Amino acid sequence: KVRTGNLSLDPYEHAIVVEYEVTAMDPETGQMETTQKETKVRLKTIKPEANLTKLANDIVNKCKYISDKHFDIVEQLVHDLKKRQNADDEEDADQYTHDDVSMDRIDDYMEMLYGGDDDMQEKIKGSANILKLCSNVGNLEQLIQNMQLMSALSRVFADDFKRSSELSFNLCRVFLSFSNFMEMHSILSNYRVGALTMKVVELELKRSRHKAEERAKAMEDMVEISRKQEMKDAILARRQDKVIFVALHLLINLAEDVSVEKKMVKKNLVKMLTENLSRRTPDCLMLILTFLRKLSIFSENKAIMATKETGTIYQLCKFLPCSHDKLTQATLRLLFNLSFDLECRRAMVEAGMLPKLVNLLKKAPFRAKTIRLLYHLSADDKTKRLLSKTDCVPIVMQLVINFPHEIVAKELAALTVNISLDQKCAQQMTEHRGLQHLMSRVGDYQDVLLAKVVRNISLWTFGEQRVITHMTEQVGNMKAEIKRQKKAQRAIDNLANGGKPEEEKFGDDDESDEDDEAYANLPKIPSYHQKRLWGEHIKPLIKMTLACDSHDLLVELLGTLGNMTEMDLPKGKKWSTLIEDYNLCSFLGKLLVPGMSQNDVVLEVIILIGQMCIDEKSSVLIASCSLISALHDMWQDKNDDSEIVLQLLHTFYRMLHFQETREELLYSTESMADICDCVGSKNRAIRVNADKCLEMILEYDRNEAGEIGELGAQVRRRRFLAHNKEWMEEVGERGGREDRVFRHGGGNLMMDSDDELMGGATGHDWRRDDEDDDEDDEDGEYAGYGGAHNFVTGSGQKIAFDTSGLSSGDGGEGSRDAEYGGW
């Protein structure tokens, strides 16, 4: 229900202000709520012959917030508006009530400008006559070349701009006529027109601040401002807006020269324009926003606008939205320019623009510009989290699902991609069958960007499962530690009581203690709520992947499948079943042929194979085809790509858990040598994953007695070479026969026997291939450890050391292999 309230004239615009009340039921509480609102009915210029009664009737019929019983009030307001318009027209026409102007009388007009200080009206009349001459474009060149005229205009402008706003207005318009032509800018610069114009704007700002202070003081003193005074203030404000509009129009023309613009910026132009954003006239505000948008091209100006001291971005909030649609559009264009800068984006978020921008998405005229702006803002992770607390995700999803064309617009799709990277936003996208709608559009129209959105959602569900797995491991470790502490405490108690520790009995009773207080304080493991979210989409994803002929789409589909775990698969299905049903091994093997696919496709295929190798049956299928050899061939072809090498290491690590893939990997390819080469990589992630793979090899390559086999021995040798690379190089440089010098660091003295360095029993000769073994053995010194050698300590001091008593590495009592189990 709508109830019309007070009707009045806008003091600044040519409009009628309509106040009304809206009474509606709140859908959440079910109670009736009343809201006070306001709108404006803007009128064009009222012609002298216009029928005001008919105009008032049209306003009442077209404005749904004005009831018929308010017709008389509307008619009276229209008459008042017509009177105010006539008054403004008469004020402007007073300047031209004199005789027609002529170029032949230019000297007379100049004499008027030279009038005395008390004859201000004469100066105003003279400036008005010159302005009338400037209205004819043909006169401009002759006028600006008249040095006496230009000197007189600039002198009067500099001396009297504080005394009369009307004179400043006329002179600014004269200079504005000249500034419309780039050829005349240099002449205007010679007369310092730009600097004088900025002084005019500063003066009007000071007057506005002074007037605002007076009003604030009156409100503090509880002094009521009369209606007549308010009208006077409104008229003064309109005159100020006219002067500022013309002055800024002149400045923006002069700022076409970048050097002139920089001079203006040095004189606080940006702050001056920001203060003028408090004006009320739409035309003046449009010009200010246009000027700011022009300045926002340069990063130095953006930095000024982003600061709280200037407050430009904070002032722009009030135009989002406002009653003037063009102002809102101009504000969005300015903010879009500013959004390329990180500090400006942060300032927009701090100013609270996000909820306002999200609401603008509901309005079609502003939607395109708002989407572009939100796309830039959503590049920051903090902004994504804040957008999840608004209605952004539901609105964007509706726009995507109901988009009229087959391929969603790039700006809208890019915004959707950005926000889908946030966990809460991704979760909201899956609500109300959102994922089903996205999958339907991807399947029907092969939209690559929407496929990327689906992949981001799968990344969220994959991350949820990783968090649960990590917490499960942490809680398990904490439980084991609690059990260990209890076991130790019981043993201590039994010994204190003179008894023996009952380890076996205590071990049997461990499970019965999990309900006590120590276990109750452990963190709870969250459950996975999206368990069947992807079940119905796995088969369509695989079918689209097999039939895909687009490279970009294939990357996204493979990436989505690579994020699927057993909990995401259809009920009763495992990867082994899907591999057999769709012959995935053959398809993936083709993509791994060197030169067949680009690097990004290869990377996703490697990740997918690692994800599929998750159980015994899947590993048998993978080992029985050519995938493992294809992966090794890909390693040889792409060993310079660190990302592909890293994912290969992770996939190999998974394959090492199962016997079939482990044997195929280690004995049918040379993958172990490649893995060992990665131990010395400069990339830390590659080194860590290579160590994990080698640990798995050592774990499984043992006999029944627990002794390591041939592969394990090779792993140890390669690790030794990698971890002692610098020492080995120094040994090679300093190697001699009679007096071998070794570096001692950290307390371990390294011997010079090749066999002993590698662990004795292995018999591995690590020397360079070009070394002459016969020469090394001429004196028989290297057959064992006999003889005296010199060693250098960490401080560089040479000491003598007798090695005759050391073992020759036969695995006996003195062998390091026997004592430490090899290197």
C-alpha cells in the first residue's frame, strides 16, 4: 500500500520532490511494516505557451506515488516551478538587454572593463558584450589575437574574481569559448588562464564551506532557519554551481595537454574535484565525474584518489545508486578505471561498496558495468569472502543459468569463475540444483568458462576431503600419544607398587579407554556433506571428455575428473569400474604420446592417473596397459618442466603403494634413476616428493629378514651422492696418491677407499669414468685402509690419522655397513 506524503520543489533541480510511505508485509515476520521513501519527478524546460493544468494532470497520472487528491498541490508546484524558471531566464537575459553587439565596438567594450573599482556593473556589462561576440565562432580568432583585449580580460579576471561571481561567470565563459579549440590553448596559457580559473573554483569552495559551517552552528544553537532563507541559500548554491561548472569545463579543456594537467594535479586538483562532489546540480556532478575519470588514467592520480585524506572513493559511494541514472553510470565508469589499482580496490571494499554494487546487479541499465567492476574486485581473496555474505552468488547464478545466448558473456563468466574459487561461494553455487544447471549448460553448449566454474567447485569438494583426511590423521596421532602416555603412567605406577608392568594387558584395554575425559577433549572430525553431489555427473563428465575436440574444454574436464575421489563417485562405483566401462587407459595413453598433447593437457592426465590409482584393482588395470611406460616416456620428454615432474613424482608415489604398479614402474622402466636424480633438484617440492618415493622403495624392497635389496642399496648410494655432492667434488679436485687430503666437517672423517665410501659390501665404484684405476692401484694403497693419511679439520688445521686399524669393508665388526646399515 502506497500513501502520498509531502510534495515540494527541489531547491537545486528542475523537479518536484514526492515523499511517500509504503506499507507491506514482511515475509519473515509476517507483520506489516511502513517505510518512508522519496522520489523526484524531473521536468524539462517549461515552454511559455505550455498548459500548466494539463502538465499537472499528466504528472499525477504518470507518477504512481501521487494520488488524485493532490492534484491542486501539484498544479501549484508547477506554477512555482515556471516562475522560478522565468526568474532564472530573466537573470541571464539581463546581460543581453542592451543593443546588439558588434566587432566594430570592441574598443568600447574594453573601456567598460577598465571602469573604476566601484563601477562593477559596467565591467559585468562589458564582459557580457564580449561574451556575446564569442558566441559567433567566426569572431574567436580575431578576438584572441587582440593582445590588448586578452590582457584586459586576464587583468580583470585576476583582480575582480573575488568581488563578483557574475563577472567571474562571464569571463570564464569567454575563455571557455576559446578553450574549445586546441590551437588557442597556448595563448590562454600565456595569460595564466588555467591558474586563475583554479583560484575561482577554490574561492567558491571556501564560500560553500563557510555557508555549511554557519548552518551547522545554527543547528547547534537550535536556531530555526526560515523558509525564505532556505530559498536564498538554494539560489546562491545554483549560482555557485553555474560558476563551478563553467570553470571546470574550462579546466578540462585545457587539461587536454598532459603537461598542463600535471600542473593542475600539483595544485591539488584531485582534492578540489572531490570536494565539489558535494554539489547538487546533476550537470555539475557529471562534469566532475568525467574530469576524475580522465585523471584516473594515470597511476599517480589513482594513488591520490585511494587515500582517506582525499576521500574520492568514499565520496562516490553516495551515487551508488542515486536518483539520477546518468550519474550512477558515470560513477561506475570512474570506479571501473580505478579498480585496476590494488589500493583503490581495497578502498572500495573499505567504503562498503560491495552490497551497493550487488544491489545494482538487479537493475538492467547498470548490470554490465557493475559486472565488470565486480570482476576486478573479486580478484582479491578478501573480497570473495565478503561477496559470499551478500546476495551476489544467487544473483550471478540466475544470470548465468538464464543467459539468453548459448555462450555466457565473458565478463559474467569471468566473475563467476573468480567467486567460485572461494569455498563459501562455491558451496552456495551448488544450492538449489545450481551444479546441475551448470553441468546442463556445459553439456549443451560446450562453454569453456562454465566448465572452469565446475572445475573450481570440484576443487572445493576435493579440499573439503583433504581437510577431513588431515584432521583424521591429527586426531589419530593425538590418540596414539594419549595411549602412549597412559601406558607409560601405568608402568610407572606398577613399578612404584613393586610389581611389573602389564604391557600386554594394557594393550588389550586401550580401546576401552576412549570414552574417558582425555579423549573427550579431542577435536571432532567433520563429516563430508557433499558425498553424493557429483554422483550423477561423473558419467556425463567422462562421456564429454571422450568426445571432446576442444583443447581448452578438455583441460577443464580432465581437471574436474582429477579432483574426484571415491566418495564423489556414483554409489557402488569405483575407479576400476569406470576404467573398464569407458576404456580410460587407452584414451589417456593416446594423450600421453609425446607431441600429441600440449603441456596443460599432459599435466591434467598425469593428475587423473594418480587419482585413479587408489585401490588394488585399479592398479592392476593401470599396470596391465602401457600407461606406466607412457608416463616414463613423458618424463624423458618433459623433464625440463618442473610442474609436470612434480606431478609425475606424486603419481609414482601412489603407484608404489601397490605391488603390480610398483613392479612395473621399478623393473620395466628406468623411473627409479629419474627419481634419484630429483633428490638433488633445486626445487624443494620436487626434492620432498622424490624423498617420499625413495622411502617407499626402501620400505618395500626388503627380504623376510628385513634386509634391503638391490634397489634399496642403489637408493642409498644415490642419496649419498646427492647429499655429499660438494664433498665429492672437492675429493675429486684434491685427490692424490701418497698424501690424500680430505675435509672434515661436522665430526665424521670420510675415508679415501672408494668401496668403503659407498658402503663396503656394495662394491660400487663412484669415481669418474676417466680415472685410471690402474694408476690408482700402482702402490697398492687403495686396496684397503692401511697407511697414514692427512686430514684437514673444519678450521683448516692438518692432522695425521692412522687408518691401518680400520676394516677393509667386508661387512665385519668394523664395517660401517654392519654398524649403521649402510649409507
